[in-house]
Amino acid sequence: MQTTKAGKPYGFVYEYLAKPGQNVMEWLSQLFGNNYGWAIIGLTVIVRLVLLPMMINQQRKSTYQQEKMSAVRPQMEKSRHGKKQRRLRKKKPQSVMSSCNFTVTTVLA
């Protein structure tokens, strides 16, 4: 965190994440009777609801990739040789990183 010579924080993260986050926490704590524990739980629920469409989309993509891989697996097991497997992967490409797109976002939420 960046601070001025007087010790006051400033910067992009402070201005656009910390200040609004603090205001939301203050509002939620007042809403829940000055209880910051319930405010944290409420904020977590709100963030999860905002991220829910992305998480559902990610789950759908992951399931689709698993189905594609299970369809190709018998052919790959038949051909134990490296060249045949590479040709098969080129023929029916699988996205290895598709299931990791929003995993970090979900973990941070």
C-alpha cells in the first residue's frame, strides 16, 4: 500500500477497492445491528451471488471438457504409442486449461 509522507494511504487499490469496501461493510454492519460478523457473512453472500453466473458457466465448460475427454479416452488407450496419441489430440483437441478459468476468482471470493 502506498502512503503519503503524512502516512495517509492512496492509490488505485485504496481508492477503488478499500474505500468502497469499507463503506459497504459499514452499511451492512449498521443493517445487522452494528455486528461486523454478520456484515462479513452478508458481503460474502453478495459476492457469491455476483459471481454465480460465472461459476455456473465454468462448471458447464468443465463438464463439457470431461465428456469430450471420456469420448476420446478409449481411442487413446488403444494407441499406446506417442505419435498416435499426438495425432489423435490434434484431430480432436482438448482444452487443458479450460477448467481453470475462474477457479482463482472462486477461491478468492
